[in-house]
Amino acid sequence: MEALALHQSLLEEVDLAHCAAISEGCILIFIKKFRNLKTLNLEGNKQITDKCLHTMAKYSKSLKLLNLGGCSEITDKGVRALAFNCPKLEGLLVRGCTKVTENSLQLMRNRVHLDRRPTEPVPAPEFVAI
């Protein structure tokens, strides 16, 4: 990873699927360094969290295809950050991301190909004043 970061900063397509030995911190540095990424495959990396998605939202403005399938720690918060900050995103794969709901996916349905069918949004919890 260090060699890539030092010598290949113009990479556009990267496949890091099922690389459990790579820490989230390493992936964060990778995202910050490779700002021209168009395709990123992170499938099956359970160490990926919303922190990575927020970093992508900030640094990966050219991102077109993102595979997060099986990244079970990401949530609607991270997906929402992508929806609002990655205008070139065309495809998002989130199958197996059990904490991602229609609440965030609906923000992208009209412009991004998603690998999950629409469902009813999860109702927000009701708060009762005491």
C-alpha cells in the first residue's frame, strides 16, 4: 500500500475486495492520496466504517462506481454523505450491508444504480415529551 501511495497517485481503478489485513486507517490514507479514483471495490471488508465513507465524500469527487457489498459496519450516515457529496457516483453496491436502509438509498435512487430493490423507508423513532 505504501508503494502505491508513493508511486501511483493517479490510479483510477482499485480492487481491495476481501483484504481483511488492511486496516481502516490505511484505507483512509489511501482514499486521501488517490483523489482520481473512479472505481473502488471494498467488498467484504468488515473494517470499513462510516469514517471511510465520510472521507470518500470529502476526497473522492470523481468516484463513479463503489462496491461496499458485505461491509457490515457502514450505516445510513455514511451512505448519506456519499449521496450529498459524490455527484459523479453512478453505481453503489451495498448488498449485505445490513445497517444501510432505504432512508439513505432513496436519496440516490433517481441517479445511481443500486443493487438493492426499493423498500419502504424505516420510520424514524417517535419521541414522547415527558
